[in-house]
Amino acid sequence: MTSLDKPTSTDQDARASKEVTEAALFEAFGGLRGMVETVLPGLLFVTIFTINKDLKSSAIAALGVSLALVAVRLIRRDTVKHAFSGVFGVAFGVVFAMMTGNAKDFYLPGMLYTLGLALAYLVTAVAGVPLIGLILGPVFKENLSWRTRNPGRKKAYTKASLAWGLILLGKCAVLFPLYWWADPTRFGWVSVALKIPPFLLAVYLTWVFLAKAPPPIDVFAEMEAEERAEKAREEAAAAERRPEV
């Protein structure tokens, strides 16, 4: 291997930054397991409803599998935030559908949440406090340092938030018209089909933007270093005050 073929320190740093970004996104958004927990209740609901057209049994099955997913995480002592959010979403959907008697209303709370989230991404990006930065800042151990100390990273978070907002708005543009004129079975299958692809596209674009951005500033490491420096200064001052023997 010639010197030209050897990876430079810059290449290694870039590769390490991409790996850190991938790991952080995987952790923040739940990874493969989180996607399964997101899709499974709705998939079970529409499958059972397609077979027997019974709203009650479909709703009970969806809620039951959501609770089972949480129980599995609790038994394994895993992070439960994604599973819990899924349970709340399914529970609201069950309540809406049972109250109205319309199977399509099982998906209505999730649709309204998606619309609200899309607007939140867009508004915060325009306001200079992109939501994706607020979500990922603690994961990268940078907190809000990107706002004032890392302009390149703030720009990447802004782009990512705009991407999330526009993608989710596009999803809403498909689902809301279908909610009004499609039959419950067809609408349910479209809703399930649109669970993962927009999410994966948004995560991919976030990875692209952040992989090209400057590395995060580890504010926790800075605080630890400051504490060690302060302790060293105190020890040095104490040593100076100590009388010589």
C-alpha cells in the first residue's frame, strides 16, 4: 500500500464522525426494534379488521400487542420510551375508534400528531431553534452548544428539521384526503404502508446533513475537564498555604 492509499487522519476522523452519527440516530429513533413496535399494532388492527370487519376485536388485539411489547422491554430492562409512546398512540386510537364506531378513527390521533410534528419541525427551523437539534443535542452530548458555538452544525440541524417537516407534511397530504373518501380497509393499509418509508427517508437525510457537518462539541467532557482543572488549582493553592517543615 502506498502512502496515497493509506487513510489520512482526516479520513479516519470523518469515518468516526459518521459512525457516531449513525449510532446516535439509531439510539434516538429506536432502530429496527422501534420501527417494528411502531408498525405492528396498526398492522394487526388492519389485518384483523380486513378479515372479520369487527372493530372491537381489532382494537383489543392492537392494544394487547402494544402492551405486550412494553412488557417485553420491562422484563428485559430495555429502554421503554418508544414502546410507551406506541401504547399511548394506540390507546388514543382505540378510544377514538370505539367512540365513533369508525375504524378509520383508529389512525386519526396519529395523523393529527404527525401534522403537529411536521409544523413543529418547520416552525422551529425557521425560528433558528431546529427541533431535531433539541432532540439529538443530548444524544451527541452537545446539548445546545450548536446554537452559538457550532454554526455549521446548527445549519445541518436546520436542514434536517426542514426535511422532516416537509416529508411529514407530504405524508399528511396523502392520508388526510384518503381519510375522507377511502373505505376503512384501504385507508388502513395505506396508513400502515406509510409508516416506515417517510421515516427512513427523513433519518437518511438527517444522517447525510450531520455527516457533512462539523463534529459536536462534547460539553460534558468540557465540564469534566473544568472540574479537574478547578480541583488541581485548589490542590495547588492548598499546597502553597501548607507551612514548610
